[in-house]
Amino acid sequence: MPISREVHLITRPNGMPQEREFEIVETNVPDAADGQVLVQNLYMSVDPAMRPRLTSGQTLNEAMMGGALGRVVQSKSADFAVGDLVNNRMGFREYFVSDPKALSKLTPAEGLPLTVHMHALGMTGFTAYGGLLFIGAMKEGEQVFVSTAAGAVGSVAAQIAKIKGGYVVGSTGSDDKAAWLRDEVGLDAVINYKTQPIRKALEEATPKGIDVYFENVGGEHLEAALRRMNTLGRIAVCGMISGYNEGQAPVRNLSNIIYSRVMLRGFVGTDFMHLQPDFQRDMAAWLREGKIKYQETVMDGIASAPKALIGLLEGANSGKMLVKLAD
């Protein structure tokens, strides 16, 4: 019966979350019963989509939920052996007992770090892949704009767009991130929206307009993009992080959707699960060939999880934000 630490939300945030609104709680985790497995989490994912649940959806004084990669340390199930690696939704805790149906076995990709399964080769990368190619229906030679282009999802979407022959513009919030996108990733144009007015900068960076906008921000970014959308353009809405902590800035030119016949569609990764085999094949090859580059921000220990989430929302991360829970 291991002792596990887990993260509880104890007060709902008003605006940007504060560390005092979370608590690290110790709990005794029982041994696995017949048909169950005991899992030790190795890494947990920290994602922008966690923020809305803090306002509504996350129960107070209970362990928070999130994506994680763990290792089976005790098994009383024929489906899993001790040592198996598993994807799960039981992040924000060190140990847990689970029904095998709630887990998916992970076979690490040969020659790649384990952590890539938490971003580029995991659900993050899959969201970018399907959002760009299926929802956004991007074609070779098209003009593509990606907001939060240095983030875990945005950076993959931007690079896939380059691989597929697009002219790609990305926005980000720091000079360091802009330099990485320009010099390492090789985007055609990069905007630091904190030093350049997004409307004017996007107009200058997209002389041929925008065919596909991979949307992660909302607000002023969406308003600026709508001004540049080409006829029959597509906007794939992955997130709207600008409104997660404060009220979303109004978008005053939504009528452009009508006049330019723009398709605007929100989506989640489960909308295109049929693409998983293609994604796994393509992404593993791109990573091995160095066509997809990535950054990781890894914080150590369960106690750092609240700080990691707040840092992500403040833009303190480079690439994927992870918390390492065990070796």
C-alpha cells in the first residue's frame, strides 16, 4: 500500500490561478484487487484546457485529472504485466489503482525519447495533425497562420504545415520563442504579438491572405485573422487561451465569415481517431528525420504541478509543459 501525493483544487480561481488555491495531499493507495492494476505515474501533462475546468467541472478537494504516462507496478489483470507503460487520464497524482479498461498500453517508439509520447507523438501532436489536415483541410501551397506557434500543439501544427508545402506564419509572445520559430523551425514569418500590434503585423506577414488559420488564442488574434481570410478559408479552433482567465475580448468582424464564406469549426482530438495509424507512421518518421523539432519544459515533482499549470497559462514554458513524477 504505497503513500501517494496528489494535487487538489481547494478554491476556485478568479482570473489567473494562484498557488494558494491548490493543496498537495498525501493519501494511502490500496493494493490492486482482482482484475485491477496499480500504476506509478512517471510524467504528467499540463495543458491549457485544464484552466476552464478549474472554474467549472473540477470538484473541489479531490485529486485533479490530466493526461499522464505511468508504469504498472502491481498487476492482478491478465491484460497488463508489471513494467508495462500505460497512458492514462489520472495525472496530478503519483500512484493510483485502475481498471485495465481505463488504460492504454504504450510501446515506446524505437530511437526516440519516452517523453515524445507526451507531446509530438502523443495526443498533443495528434491534435495538431488532425486539426490542420482534417479540420483545416490544408493543401500544398496554401497560406497558413498558427497562433501560439511555439506551444506544444501550435509548434507541431506549424511544422506539419511547412512539411506539407505551405507558407506559414506563426505568432508567439517572446523574442526567444520567436527566434526559435524563425531560426530552428524555419517558419516563413514570425510575429511577437507582445511587441508588434497583431493586426498590422499579420497584414504585413500575409500578403497573399490566409487559407487556413489554426486557432489557439481567440480575441484580437481571431479578429486580425478574419480580416485576412481568403475566400473559402478554414479556421480550425483548437483553443482560445486569451479568454481562459479573463473575459474573452469581443471579435467585431465576425461578418467576414459570411462574405468570405469562411468555415470556422471547433474540434477535439477524438473527432478524427481514424487518422491515428497515419499519424503514428508520419510523426515517428518526421521525428527520426529531424523534420519535427520540439521543446520541453519539465518541472520536477508533484509539488511543482500547480506552479507548472500557472506558468503554462502565463506563457513561461517553451514547448510542452511536463511534470516529472518518477524515474
